[in-house]
Amino acid sequence: MTSPAPKQPAKKSSSGRIALFASAAVLLIVGVIVAVSLSTHKTSSSSSSSSRPATPASISAPAKVSGQAPLTFGSMPEVLYVGADFCPYCAAERWALVDALSRFGSFTNIEEIHSAPAPEAYPSTATYSFANSSYSSPYLVFTPVETQTVNHKPLMTMSAEQTKLFTALDPNGSIPFLDLGGSYVLVGSQYDPAYLAGATHAQVKSWIKQQNTATGQAIVQSADVLSADICVLTKGQPGSVCHSSAVVQAAKAAGITLP
């Protein structure tokens, strides 16, 4: 199945745990931390460095999908992301997604932003926006759809085909939503956004590089799991990524069989 380039709708937010989704064609169990609904708004406590966890995170993995047609763009596997700039859980997941995808290609014009301020949950979380970005890879196509701005204004709109897919696999309409080639689906963030509390973009980048904090480890370990899923789609290419010890270990822990 192919999916054209997006442009985006509007709706609001609410946190919640996602456990089980079923449709006529698909039954999947999604063990995620949290997700934000596109239809309701939720308030939360303020964010500060003092509330940032110091212990390692529990990392969730995308669920294996059964009965779903391959998601492709032309001859390459496609990764579809649906989120919104205001969303703090999207903010957390973007760090892992950018880390993972950067192993297979490169981004241009990716913008550093913060999620929505209080009273939004995990206010002003440092992150990226995919709204004006481009991604180039010889292995896959990345299609991001940021549905709203930080101020909850319409930004991009899903195509009819993307909307149909999103509704079938994510009937609660929660974000972030990630479909990796029609083989794996993630609804929600892989780790708690509290790990980013009070952090600047520069700090998060440093933690990812050094992996000497619980935050950096949470992001990189999440990226390793996403990389393992992507390696299944790319048939083990590139080998420098798919045969790396970190990705092999992540695949083994998540029950992913690498090519």
C-alpha cells in the first residue's frame, strides 16, 4: 500500500494508556506508556528538572501487526508518523524516532520546538517538529503528519488513505501513532515524557550522545528497538546498523527476528 505526502487536521488532547486494539483485519496488543487523544484536552502538573526520573526507563516496543497489507511508497517500505506539535508524548517519541531514522538516512529543515505550555501535560517539553522537514534515505520513505501546531491550530492533513489506516489501527484516535511498513504499530510514546522534564535541546542531544543519564539511555534504547523493526523492513540494510550489537540486543529483547 502506498501513502501520498500529507498535510493535516485538528483536534485536542488527553493522556491515557493503550492496551488492546482490534479491527476486522487486525488484532494487536500495544504495550505503550501513554498517548494523547486527538479529541479531548488534558491538563497536568508543571515540568522541572527535579521531577525528571533518575532511574532507567521501561521501554515499550511497537506491536507486531497481523493481516495488514505492507505499507510502501513506490518500491520502498514506508514509515508513517501521525502526531502534533502541542503533544508532549509526541515530543518524547520524536527524539527516539529521529535517532533511529538518522541511522538509515538524513533529515533537513527539522525544527527545534517545545510542546504546548501549561496547562498541557508535561508542559514545554523540548522536541522537534516534522512539519517542514524532509527526509532522504536509500532504504525507506518517512511520511510525517503533524496535525496541529503548538497552539492547537490545524497544520497538516492526513490523506483519505492515511485516515483509513489510522482509524483502523488506532480507533481511539490517539497520538503519537507510528506504522512501520504495515508490520509494526506503536500508539503512544515508548518512554515517559517525564524523562525530558526541564531539559533543553542541547542537554538532550548531549545525553543521547553520551548515554550517561537515564534520559539518554531511554531515548537510545527506544531508538534501538525502532531500528530493529526498520531493519526487518529493509531486509537487514544497512548492515552497519542492522548487525550492530545494540540493535541485535534490542531485537532479541523485543522478540524481533532480524533478517
